[in-house]
Amino acid sequence: MTSSTAITFVLTSCARFDLLSETLASFLASNTAAIERYVIVEDSGDRRVRDVLASFNQTFELIF
């Protein structure tokens, strides 16, 4: 029997796009686990978060 563990990365943000960018860059550069889903929760509702996420070569699910 083989088992598979799906990993979901969830990160909250609240209009601190400079820190969001730094955090994502650091995590993506050093992570070695197979992440199935990346979820970003933007508590401020500021749609500019999309610009930050678009700068990465990764698919993110975005929740406002």
C-alpha cells in the first residue's frame, strides 16, 4: 500500500506586498517538498496583490 500526502502551502497577507514578495521568493528558493497547492489569503482586499503573485513562475490560488 502506498500513501501520498498532499501538501498545501497557505500564506496570509494584509497589504504588505514587499514582505509578501520576499517571503515567497525565499520559500520558493529553498523549499524541497512537492507542494500541490499554493493559497494566498489577502486580508486587505487590495487587488494589487495580483501584481506581486504574477512576478513568480508559480500558480497561486488567491482568496480575498
